[in-house]
Amino acid sequence: MSITLNPYLNFPDAQARAAMEFYQSVLGGELTIMTFGDMGTEGPLATQVMHGQLQTPGGITLMGADAPPEMVQVTFGDNISVSLSGGSEDAEELRRWFAGLSEGGQVRQPLEAAPWGDEFGMLTDRFGIGWLVNIAGTSSS
């Protein structure tokens, strides 16, 4: 078995389910969600997401959870971004993902030709998560 590295995103204000369902709508794949209630927690926390996992057909794994303030303190900033990279054969899908992830968010750098010869763009999605998209060896049309 090989070791994998994948992002694990924490969301304030019980937004994990909405965020993970949004990512599934853009990236596709199978989403599994386990709530705190599934693990025996009662009360208002029971319906919040303890662990969500999105597995896409292309092999991307994205995980996320609600971050109740009594358990995890979420601080938004520029200290992390999720990067999606591929070659020209992936360009159409990456452009579609960029457009989908930017809905309701803010494009920080349009997806366009970059000085290093790739197509590159940056955005912050509606949940405050930063995304970088790089398409190797292409030029904008």
C-alpha cells in the first residue's frame, strides 16, 4: 500500500455538509459523510459532520469536517490552498472545475496563460477555501 497525502478541510458554522456536497457537484465522485451522531453524540452537535470524504473517479480524495468552536478553532487565511494540476489532456475538466469552484466565490487570478508556459488560475470558493489550478503546457485560446 502506498502513502497518500490529501487535504482535510475544517469548516465553521456547520458548513461541512454544504461544502462537501458543493465539491461533489463540481468534481464528481462518491461522497460519504459520518456525523457526530453516528458516533453516539447527542444534542445539536449530532447532525454535524464528524468526517466527510469525497473520492473522485480521477483519484482525488478530499476530506472535511465541521469544526465546532469547542473542539477546533478555524482561522481563515492564506496559509493553505488546494492545488489541482494536470496536463493538456485534462484541460477541459480542470477549466470546468475552476469555473464551478468559483461560483459564489472570488477569482483571484483568472485561469489564463502564465509566464512559465502553463495555464494557471487562483480562486477562493464560497466557503473561504483557496484553490490553485494549473494546466501544464497549454496556452489560453
